[in-house]
Amino acid sequence: MYNHSIKAWLIATRPWSFPASAMPVVVCTAYLYGLEKSPDWLMALWTLVTILLFHAAGNTWSDYNDYKKGVDREDTIGGTSITSGEFSLGEIKRLSFILLGVSVLSGLMIAAVAGLPVLYFGLAGFILTILYPWLKYRALGDVDILLTYSLLPLLGTSYVVTGAIQWEACWLVLPIGLITVGILHSNNMRDSNQDRRAEIETFAMKIGARASAVIYAFEVLFPFVAVAVCAVAGIFPILSLIVFSAVKIAWNNALMAMKYQQMGMEAMRGVDERTAQLQLIFSMLLSVSFLISGFLADNPIF
């Protein structure tokens, strides 16, 4: 465990995917501020660090299981630190357990401060993370990700930062969650051949190339529609429409996915990372709109 640099260990956790777990905490806290719910910013920061550790544990646990199952091999596109030979299977397993232990301990400390309901959210997230490889191999990974990286952290964050579950946070589940699921879905589209070789079945494999491309396009484009509807309905501030400045990124990703049936995995090379970038930009723009609206409500200009 001591033969690698800190940078190498960090890369092994796949940090490019962290917007998937970080953004629900950031957006939810900003949204609650915009609703004048007076969120506890220190608790929000603590929650953010904890969920990032938990995400890193989940990534390394998934990499460990994928390699052990034969899903990830040396010829896998977008290979991991195991397939590259930089880390051994045992090292990644130990890293996963360490990260999981630290994140669980941090979660228990948050529960001690914020209240018992945090344990329920944490336990659900823990179970879904442990079961993720098994569910992924049976075409249920997308559902797992929607729950683990959207619904649970949104509601859990709302409780931690305000002391009560704020059900208004559910309006964020699809705008945030679908893009996150798109990260996984694009990855599974790209890896369909390797997954088939390993005799597992992801959701992308189950529905086929054409339907997978359409579903991916929906996952990255519908969030813009959802925000627009919420803005018009008065659920989100009109300023939230600034997310449309990121729609070109989503559109370009969708166009790449629509070539999947003809080009195969080459069409999806790097799309998962670009989807994570979309999640970061989309969510930060949405957060900024909530923060500005909340600030203006507290400090009216006129």
C-alpha cells in the first residue's frame, strides 16, 4: 500500500466521476437556501466530504468486482488501475474497505449530530453500494445509481442541513439523477462487448443499441426540459434557465450516442467522462441560480 504516490491512489478512485455524488449535496443545499430554509453550511460541507469518500469506496469496490468477474480485462476501453497493472487486485480491495470504513464512521458521526434518520439514508446507501455489482450484472445498475446518487443524497442532505426532510428536494431527483444515470449508461453502452464476453447483462445490453442511444439522449436532454417546466411553474426561479447555456454539451453527447448503432463502442469513447462534465456544469449553474435568487430574496434591490 506504500509503493504508490498519493496522485496514483486518487486516480484509482476515478475522481472524474465525483460530480455524480457531489452535485446532489451542492444543488440541494443551494435550493434550500433559495427557499429560505437556512441550511447549515458546515453540515453541508461535512456531508459533501463524506459522500465523496463513499463514492470513492463504491468506485473501487466496483472495479474490484468487475476485474474479479472478468468484466474488466487488459483490453477494456477506459481501463482501471487494476487492468493497467499499476495496482493489484488486493490493493484496490483494501483501498475500498478503508474508504468505506472512513465514510461509514463519518456518516455515523453526522447521524450523532443531526439525528437518527441519517442512519436510515446511510444504511440504504451502504446496501445499494455493496449490491451494485450484483445489480449491474442483472440490468438493474441504473436503478441503483438513481437511488444512490440522486434520491437518497438529496433527501438525506435536506435532513442534515435543516433538521427535517424537505420533500421539495424531490423536484431535483430527475434533473440531477438522470444525468448521473447517463454516466453509467454511456459507460455500459461502450463496454457491451466486454460485458457480453463476461456473460453479464447490463441494461444497455438488454434493450439493444438503438434503444440505448435514445435512452441516453433522453437522460442528458430531459433535465433541461424538467428545469424549464419547474421554472415556468414557479417551483424553481426563472434564473434557473441559465442551465440552458450547457445544453450544447448535452446535445453533442446525444449526437455521439445516436451513432452508436453504426459505430459501436468507438462512438461512446469518452462520452461517460463528458457526461460527468455535463453534470458538473449543469448542476453548478443550477446551484448558482438558487443562490442568487436566495440572496436577492434576503437582500431586495428595490
